[in-house]
Amino acid sequence: MLKEEFKNITSGRNELKQFGLIIGGILLVIGSYRWWKIHPDCFYFVISGVLIILAGLIFPVILKPFQKVWMVIALVLGWFMSRLVVTVLFYLILTPIGLIAKLAGKQFLELKPKKSQKSYWNYRQSATITKIDLEKQF
């Protein structure tokens, strides 16, 4: 599954240019902030940001290996994080709801067979529908 996504990473001229502008811009912002607020001698972020922006604008093919590595890391992180988030949500939200419902005796589905019933179909009570019911459905 991940192998197919690795093969589908596009590295055209526009993608490489966009990659260079985004990554270079982020590095430029980080370097500017660090120079302004934290440490005045951290020009390596600014210099690398400017170089990546220039490479993206002038000769974006240089950025192809960096973009491939970046996208592979992003795909692996996305694969891992999606499973982590779903697992955490399941065990922190759905499991306690199920345990509380079980302790309270709530049954969301009628799964026990009843010999006295001919059908398990739940019939709806027929009610007269008025014009106001059709206008304000919710």
C-alpha cells in the first residue's frame, strides 16, 4: 500500500518549484524569528531558506532528491499517525462508552432471539402527517 503511494509521488517542475518556495519560506520565517527574538547569530536558517527559494525559482530540478525524501517521510508519518489517532480515539472514547453502556444494561441492538416473535421487524407507529410537519422537518 505504501509502495504504491511512493510510486505516485509527482516531481514535476511545478511541484519542485512549490516545494522549494514553501520549505525555503518556512526556513526563512524560522530564521527571521530566531534572529529577532531568540538568538541573533542563527543565520543558517535564513541562508538555507534563501538558497532553497532561489533553487526553486531558478533551477528546481536540484530539489528533486530532497523533495522525494521529504515526501517519503511525510507518507510514513501520515501512515503511522492516522493509525495512532484512530487507536487512541477507539480506546479513549469508544471503549469507555461501550463499558458504561454495558454496566448500565443498555443494548444498542436486540441480538437475543425471542421465540415468541414471528419477526424482528420494528414497525413504525402510523401518525397523521400535517402540513407543518412537512415544512419544519427538523
